[in-house]
Amino acid sequence: MRIKCEMDIINRVLPSLNVKKGGKGCHTQLSIGRKPQSDSKEGILFLMACTAKDRNGAKYQIKDNIEQIFAKFINEGKATIRLKDPQQDLCLCKADPLQLKNFLTLLRKASLGENIEKISLSTLAPVSTKSVDKPKTKMSVTSRKDYPLTKSFPSLLEHLHISQCRMKKIDSRIFQLKRLLHLDLQENVIEELPQTFSQLTNLRELMLSRNKIQTLPTSLCLLPNWKETLSLLDLSNNLINLLPIQLCELDNLVTLKVDHNKLQNFPPTIGRLKKLKYLSASHNKIETLPCGFMQLRLEHLDLFSNPFADVTKSDLEEKEWQVPSLVECCGRMIRKNRLAYSDEDLHTHLCRYLDSARVCWCGGFCFEGCVRAMTSFSLKTLSPTVSAVDLQGRTDVPVLLFLCSPQCQHKYRINPYAYWR
């Protein structure tokens, strides 16, 4: 029986001799078996650890030689095997959790002298170089001729870069890479993003610039793994004209790039992206910003070359207030409490109605029962590093806001530049 992992050997005698050893794990193949030409029933069982430097392997007798097995973090692929002779700890990590559980179960039985003849054991012979080479975690493909058509991607990939391969659809084999952290598919011709992104449960960075993507599917923004782990999303140089409001559910998003698209506005609840630090949306068609934009606290902001209007004074729409309809009251409560909804739960018309919610300056939601106002706002208050929005060096931009009640309207009239939430 064999498993592959990273292993660090700790000599327990060294600290008593006042000798420190900085541990550094190396890729190892661990095997349980008997030496070649040993009798299958009477041969002594050994634990053999083979590395790239020692392909013949270090052998440790198992029976009555395993002092303890520490497996508290076995679900993370980690464990420690404490030997009596020599006085060493074999610290394992980056192992497959299921394989590690089976391996340690067999090791316990062998150390206690239990009968394990029904289990297939390994022959303790020198291993090939391929078996102990460190697995490939990074891969870059920059031309169509180098694309792996006849062989699969290395299963332990963490960083994958594929560009200039004229890829129209994302290869389904990519979604089988469970350890993938960074996926870079820039400079292709991808048009759609599939729902199968849900299989990449550890994905942290997704780069899709210079493709032909027209929409960012709402369902992707609601994927648990995107909401919990995705920190960088690059959609620049595509054909996107609308960002879904569900984008604001990506709680861990730090960097968002949407330069060179066809965006006309940002989602009204963009202020919910509390961890967002880097935002670039240059060369789009954005004319005004939602008032929720003022809730952001960024480190870098770039909105250059957008057709922002020049607003010099506050403009408040006059309206006679009426009691909100029952539909509006229900819609406000659904959006306020962030209740999930879909076409399966509600009629499509009601879903679109909820999607059209406007965010008041106070942070509440409103629909028809609101008044519209326009004011100017300095981007310098949001970020220490701000690019001008035009060649004249302007950093003041128009902000479109909605007021949900007479109280909010009164506060706005007193000071249109105060943001009270």
C-alpha cells in the first residue's frame, strides 16, 4: 500500500543535545510492505519512505515500533507517526485525506501484529524518479500547439495559465482540478462562463480579460466558494454592459477589474464590498455613480475615460409623497433582510422587480416610492490613489441617489453633501 505526501523527519534526540533542526518537507512516497524475496506470511513488515534524494528508501520496522500516531488534522491531509527506534517523528502533510486514513489504519493494525494478509501490500523496492518527483503545481500554456489535448492536466495544479489558445469554451477538465487557486484564461475568445465553476471550491483568483464575455451570470456570484474565497476578479477588455447586483455578495473580493467594457453603471449595493481595495473601470460608458459607491474604502481607484456629466450643484426632484404600496413594502423588507429569491420561488416579473431596487442614501431600499437627486462627489475621499476621470484632471463625479422617505429628503435638503449612514 502506498501514498504520496510531503514529509519532514524530526529527530527527538536533537533538542536534548541543544541542537536545532529547521524542518523542511520534501515529496515522499510512503509504502507498507515486505522486503523482496521475503516469505509472504513470515516476512517482517516495514514502513519505507522514498524521496528524490533517496530512491532506495529509508525502512522502519513496524511491529512494536510505532509509539503513537497523531491524526487530529487528518481531514486536512496531515498526520505524525512517532517511532520508537529510531527516535524520530515522521510529519506528513499534503496527503489525500481518504488515502491517509486508510494508510494509518493499516499501519496501526500492522504495529499491533494483527492479521492483514487479505490486504494487498507493496514490494519494498527502489522507486522510479517519476514516483518521487515533486508534483507539478504550476502550468502555463501560451500557444494552441502546446495545449494538452491527448493528456490530462496534472491533478495537483494550483496555478493554471492558458492564453492565446483561441479557447471558445472553458475546458471541462479544468473544473476537475480541485486544488486550483489561480486560474488565468486571458487572451482567448471565451463567450460564456459555465455553472461548473462551483467545482473549483478553492479558487481565489480568476482572470478572464481580453475575451468576448457579454454577461457575468448571476448564479456564479451566489456560489458558496466564490462568496467565501474569491479575492480577485479580472473581467477587463470584454463586452459586459451590466454587472449583476449579486456581485455585491462576494464578501472577500479585494480586487475588481472591469476596464474596457460597455458598463453604464455599477450595482446600487456596491458599497457592501467591504474588503474591496482595488477597483478599476476605465474606458466604459458610466455617466453617474450610485450613492452606495461612497461607502467604499479603497486603496486604488481608476475611472478614467468615462462620460461623466459635469454637476456643479445639487439637483433634487420635487415630488408629493404618498403611502408606499403593499408590493413596495414587501420588496423593501425582502431586500433589507437580504432574503434569497429566484425564478423558482417567485414569478419572473416579481424577481425583476426586486432586482430593480434602488438604494437610498440612508442605506435602505426603495422602488417607485422615492425621489431622485443628483450631486457631485470627490473621488479623493474614497482612496489615497485616484486616477483623474478625464484629461483635464477632474476627480469630481456625479452621484445619482434616491431618497426613500420624507425624512431622508429633509436631511438631504439641510446638507446634500452629508452622508449619514
